[in-house]
Amino acid sequence: MAEGETSLERMNIVITGHVDHGKSTLVGRLLADTHSLPEGKLQAVRQGCKKKGRVFEYAFLLDALDDEQKQGITIDSARIFFKSPLREYIIIDAPGHSEFLRNMLSGASRAVAAVLVIDALEGVAENSRRHGLLLSLLGISQVLVAVNKLDALQYDEGVFNAIRQAYGAYLETLKVKPLAFVPISAREGKNIVARAQEMPWYTGKTILEVLDSFHNPPSNEQAFFAMPVQDVYRFSNDNDRRRIYAGTIVSGEVQVGEEVLFLPSRKTAHIKTIEVWNAPPKTTAKTNEASGFTLEEEIYVKPGEVMVRKREQAPVRVSEKIRANLIWLGEKPLTFHRSYLFKLGSAKVNARLEGIERFLGDREGDYTELRRHDCGSVTLRLSEPIGVSSFYDNPSLGRFVIVDAYNAAGGGIVLEPEEAPKVPPIAGDFEEALFTVLKRYFPHRF
């Protein structure tokens, strides 16, 4: 192993919670107490605070933006590295203020586990509930709830138990079961890395011990093969007649010679070669590799289709109607009367809201629209079928974005795609026929 490399696994974890509940302070403590800071960094920040006449805060180790230090809030989703004896962590310190929910959603989407911080003085705030919703929407099932600032309440066990009972009951309605509730003082470093003598009534794990008990999900390399087709390239120089179907493999692997199926068109072909940019052809392509494929049979396939292995029972459905959990961040409400751009994988189609099954959280009122920051279980009708999977079968093929007027206005996860009739669309038949005719009369172009 080369110098500087490590054999430790990595895990992405998001730190979230309401503004001022102590997220950045907790992460700063983790960095300091696990000795993960660059040499001299802690002392430099302490000296900087002294020069400016400011009281040192562990949050200053993270909040490097001038606006953040002036206002005392985290604006962007900072990425921080630290490690325990077990693994390396990439911790995403996500914004807690309601105006920065878009950033929080972006940060949390990269995480496999979450720490949700609640201020014991303030209790369960609106954004504490909202961020629980977001974790549920993103399918993050490994959750640790840290009840912070207990030092200000003389480490009162009753306050901790009340918050654990109330917030645990709320998370249960979202089908989120926290793996642990931990009473802490981030500022004083209690129950972060070492157990706090001030809380003898707590016999559970520290924050670091709970983090180390989390598990990375199984590698997508062992899952079914799937690749959204990003583009189809045709070369004409030097009599190069190849037609290359290109994209990034989101799960599984495939080999030369295997028969593949394209969805939603349901066309089939055999892989002739696997092409790699500026490198010799390969015989196998795997998860996360950007690859190009030539096929033995010449077929017309559009970008946006999903390529799967034909012999495999991949849980990818051809669907134009889906049930989904969605958060809406657009300035204008999501309504039944408008069309929106729906993006999933490499597919881009129009979509309409067809039904609101329920609101997630405390939202009350009629089921006619989703307003900004609303979360709900909805039904979406797509303008044409696409290849889609439940988020729980394949996160890459089950997570989508909705665009309104060129702005990313919402996003969520597919709960269940409704299977479309197994009949190729008429447009697909016409395009296939046109492709065949053009290839016959203009072979030099095709």
C-alpha cells in the first residue's frame, strides 16, 4: 500500500437539525476529540477568536464563510473528514434554517446515515420535524438523535426522556426508527467520544460508538445490472461505423456477448464490444464506470432508456404512473393544473400531479396543492413511459427531480411504479421503421 493510503472503509453521514441546535459544534468536537484536525488548526482558530475579542466556539472549525460567522448559521453543506479506529467518515454538516432546506436536501442525498441534533432547552422544533421528514423521504434508515445542551439543564434525565418519547413517537409515524438517542453537551464534549460522568443515568453508547455501529449498504456491484442511456454516438471518420450506446452503470456488471434489454422500448440486442474513452476495449463493465457499448444488432434506442440484462429479473418497470414521496421547494405551489419537467436517471419527460395521498408531518388543509417546503405522498402521471425502479430496489433509478421554469423545484423517491402494458408505443414503432429506411438508403450516414 502506498504511503498516505488507508485500508479503512468510508461512510457518508449527514448532521442535521434546527438552526442553533448545535450541529456544527458537535462536528467540531468530533474533529477535535478524534484528533482529526490538521496540525495547529485548533490553536489557530483559538488565537483568531482571541484577536477579534470573540469567545471560541467549536463551530468555528467548520463555519469558514464570512456570512456564516457573522450570522452564526451554516449556509452551505460543508463536507468534513474524520476517522475512528474503525473507519473514515465524510460528515455533511447540513443547514438547519428553513431558507436553506434545498442545501440540506442536497447534502443529505449523499448520506447513508444521519445524526439529528435537538436542543434540550428548545425541544422539538418545526425544523426538527421537517428534517425527520427529509430523512424519511430520502430513505435514510440509520438515524442517531443527539439531545444537545443538557449542560444548561444540569444534565436533567427527565428532560432527555421527555424529548426521546415525543420525538421517537413522531419518527415512528414516518416509519423511521432511530438506532439510538444520546444525551450530550457538544460544547463541553460530553458523551461525544468519552462517556460523561455527569450523566451516570445514561448507560448507552457515545456518539462515536453509535456511528461506528452503523453499516454501509451492500455494494451496487452485487445488484442487478442497470445503465441509463445518456447518449448514442455515431462516428464517421476513417470508415468507423460504430454506434456507441453510452452511459454510467448504476448497479451490477455486464460482459461482452450478453443479451441486454432496453426499457421502455423493450428492444433487445447482444453486446458486441465495451468501449472506454482513450483506452483499449474491455470485456466487462461494472458499477460506476462510464462505458460505451456497441451491439451485434443495429437497433434504434433513444437517450433516457435503461439498459438491463435480459436474462435477469431486474426490478425495473416500464411505467407512466408512479407513487412517490416528494418535497416541494418551488416558489409556486405544485398543483394539478400544470405540467412539470420530471428527471430520473437520464430520462426527461413531462409530468402532472394526479393525486395527493397524504401530507407528511403537521400540514393541514385540503389536498389541492403542495406549497413550498411541503412534503407529501403523491401520484405523478408521466407524459410517456420510462424505465423506473422503486427507490428501495435501486436508489439511482428511484430518486427524481422536478423542474419548474428551469429551476429545480422538488425532488423525492419512487415508492411504487405502476406497470405499463407490455406494448411498445406507436411512436417507437414509427421511429424504428424510419431508422430502418434511412439506414437502407443512406448507409454511409448510419
